[in-house]
Amino acid sequence: MGTSRMFRIFVVLGSAFMILLIIIYWDDVGASHLYLHTPVSPGPKILHPPPQQRPQTSRTPSFLSDIDAFVNQFLEPGTGEPTDPALTDTSNQSEKAEERYIPRREWKIHLTPVAAELRERQEQRRRLLQEMCANDSVVFPGKNRSFDDIPNKELDHLIVDDRHGIIYCYVPKVACSNWKRIMIVLSESLLQDGVPQRDPLAIHRDLVHNSSMHFTFNKFWKRYGKFARHLMKVKLKKYTKFLFVRDPFVRLISAYRNKFELQNEDFYRRFAQVMLRRYANQPTPPASVDEAFAVGIHPSFSHFIQYLLDPQTEKDMPFNEHWRQVYRLCHPCQIQYDFVGHLETAEEDAEHLLRQLRVDNVVEFPTSHRNLTASSWESDWFSTVPVEARRELYKLYEPDFRLFGYDRPDSLLNE
């Protein structure tokens, strides 16, 4: 009797333990991956056939069967972008949504298609990325490594929105502040009086760049441990992935203007003082940015280029994100991006992207804070930079030029 009783006790305790594990899994992983099975990747896709009608029978809901259904949905391959409800059979939609765990979302339905030239533009940009990644003449560090080989620290620019199935790789000095605002609005991570903030421009700049406002791939390790890399790859397969880029040399001009022509104490201490000591014959530069600006001292654009080309720079630390190459920030040869925006066509691309994501009824891209650094300024800015230094700089950023379709600046390199 004693042995039989102990056996029953172990069975009960084991069952309770398994149920507890299921509940923890459901609460921790299920909610954060609710949209994994409803990808919004572009392109025509085929929907799963609707489930066959079954006779209405009264049955008691099974918790375990619900878990099985969820796990199956979590692991099944993506089915592509949902078709507009107006163009499909809408019968039994609510029943299918509940059975397939598809969240109810108010997709915006457009009666006219996206302009053919915009679709072709995206196709060309994506195709160029694939061709350049397969082209042996385009060589850069890390090009041929796998996604698993990318250090976790190098994935901190990939922002994830599980609510809408979106991954955004932000590139500083390419309208990233406003795209971060968009991601905050979509993820509903900022509440005002208990209500999600809906106006991107109402989000203060300090919050926009606060890492706690964004869930990035770099944070997966703290939440999911050894399963993190697998979940990243699932999301990369299911979600719509986008980034925005710009002419690499113009991006450098913009970074210099923003960080060194304005009084930025952090960048002055970390970078400007180094440039002044190395290249401007200032062995003891002013202690603070206020003192430096008061006497008219700050590194020139030529000093900044010298700093980028100096081998000692990356020996001391990796490039700062504001001038780090896009291929190092976003890994375009390991991640197949669904949308590649250019700052030069920002308004058209933003409208196209938000429409493709079907969230253009939720948020609009702010156009009032556009960066004003123009491509036409390149010749003026580089006039103080020796031609040989310009050529070395091009080699440093050549992968970005070629990956994203920017012309080689011959007028600067052949003088």
C-alpha cells in the first residue's frame, strides 16, 4: 500500500509540474510571439485553405489541445501577407481567427494598387542586394559568415515589433529618430494617461533613443537564453524586415555636422578631443565643449576624415554607430530585407512601406524633421580633404555604395 500511494503522489506531482511548465511557456513565450504565424512579408502568397465545416457539437475546451494548436502555429512555415478581406471569402472568418490564433487587426484596405514604379524600385533594390552579396568582387569583413556567427552585440540595431510582425534595422543619420518614433507608436510601448501614444512627433527625443523603449535582438538573450538564436531566425523568416540608407559620404557629412559642429559634450570628450590632439596640434584641448566653442576650437571635417582613416581608431574601439558602415550595422548578406528605403526618396518610400505593412491608417511618417544635408554639398565639404584621402575613404565605405546602389563619386575621386 505504501509503495502504491507513493507512486500516485509522484504521478500527481509530476502532472502538476508539467502543467506549471506549460502555463509558464504560454505566458512568457506565447504572448510575445502571437504574430509569428501572421507574417506581413511582401509579394503574392497563397493562403491556407479554410478548415472544413464540422457539425456543431458541444464539447469541453481542452487546454492541452489549445497548447498543441499554438505550438503547431508557432512552428509552421510562413504563409505570406494576408489578402485584403474585401477580395477573399469572408465566411467563418471569426471562427478561423480563433482556431489559428490570428489576432484581430484593422487592416487598411486600398482600392488602388501600389504604383508599378514603386514596386519595381523595391524589386531592383532587393535584387541588387542579393547580387552584390553573391558577387565575389564585393569583399568586406563578415560578408560570408552565417547569421549564427554574428555576435549578439552586433544585433542591437534590429528593433522588433511583435504586434505587427516588423523588424527595423536603424541606421543613425538616416531618419532613424522618426522611424524609431514609428516603432514606438506601433508597439504601443509608450503610454500617456494609460493610453498608447499615437502621435510620433509628441515622443520626446530622449525617449526615442532610450533603449528601454525598444525590444532589440540584442535583448533576446536575457529573455530566452539558449533558445534566443532560434527564435530570432523564426522572426526573421516570418516578419517584414526593413531598413533605410543614404549616400555614404553624405551620411558622414551629416554625422560631422550633428556631432561636432554642435555643442555635444559626450562626443566632444569621446572623439573631438582625440582628433584635436592627434591632427590639430592641440596637445591639451579645452576640458569641456563649452570652453572649446567659446574660443572657436573644434575638429574640422578634414580632421574627422583623418580620424576615420587612422588604423589606430578601430584599434581603440569600433566605429561609433553614427559613422559605422551599414553592412556592419544591419548585416544585409545574412538578413534578407523585404524593403530597402533610401533617404533620397524618403517620403515616397515611407508611404509605400507603411501601406505595405498596412499600418498607414495607424501612423504617418513625420516629414517635418528631415535632415537637410544634401548630396550637392559633397564637393564643398570634401574640398579640404586631399584626393588620396578621399580615395581611401571610398574604399572604406565602398561596400555600402555598391550594396545599396549609390554611384561611385568620381568627381571627388578623380580630381
